[in-house]
Amino acid sequence: MKLFLSVLTIIVLSVTGNAYMLDNFEDGLIKKDPAWFEFDGVKLEVCENALSVSGFAKNWYIGGIGTDLAKDLSRFKTFEMDVYGYGDASGKIKVELYDDDNGNDKIETDKKWKPTNDDLWTSEINIDWYGAKHVSIPFSEFKCEGKGNKIWDPNFENNSKGIIKLQLIFLSSTKVGDINCSIDNIQFN
């Protein structure tokens, strides 16, 4: 873990510009600034300024974390975070961004938790490396899975509250397996 922190320090020092840092876990908290909620079988622990993630899946899915945003992200181009993997079968992270298309500051969902009036933008990270890696995903690489207007519109126009929510869904690399990784420096750049 000490090697991970040294590499992350180098990565953080090399990030410049006007990034919006959502969480770097330096406060040691996951329920405050921002308030992350967790669901299903994911196990979390803040260790040495990073969030350690583990859990077991019987059918790919483990669980996840999320936080409410209500942010205008129109000036940013990428979603970024640092991920520490433990080799080929460390797991996968599905990044989900929800944009408010019907201007009510809420995400209405069906029984399968899919938005019924808003867009859900997703991208998947396959953690197949050992050590720390800075992951940067351009918004143009996210795919729309929602039932909104299917247009990337992360701004505060037409009563929209921009990007309402971020969720990180954790999956196993195999149908039956686990996830073992750490994440840090979650930001928009």
C-alpha cells in the first residue's frame, strides 16, 4: 500500500488545471463531503487516503457506491480517478452518470433501477493491472442507457440540475469471483 501512495502522490502532483475533485478520501470518511451511499455486497474501508473495495459475486455483480451531485459539469471533458489493481482478475468498475432531462432534480427509475425520464451514461473499467493507474475516461466514450433525450447535457439549462448522481458499480472479472481494488482522487477534469 505504501508504494500505491507514493505513485498516487506523483499522479496527484502532476494533475494541473481546473479539475473538480469530488473525493480524495484524505478525511478518512465516506459518509461526509461527499456523502457516499453503499449498496448490496460491496465492502469498503478507507485505508491510507484511498478507498479499499472488496466483495464477492455469484453472478458478476457485487454492489456499489454512489453520491448525489446536482452539478453543472459542462466545462469538464473527462471523468478521472486513480485505481490500484491486484492483477488480471481484480474486477471491473462500471461508472454511471445520471443527467436530469425532465428538470425535476430527481431520477425516476423502473423496477430494475433504470431511469425512466432521464439519461444514464455508462463506461466500464476492466482492472487488469497490478499497481496504481490513473484512469481518464472522456465523456464522449460514455454510452447512453437511459430514457431521456439521449443527449449529453450536463448543464443547468431548462430547469435541469445537470449531473444528478454518480455511481460506481463493482463487478467480478468472472461470473463467480470477487473484486479487490482501491480507488482514489475521483474527479472531473
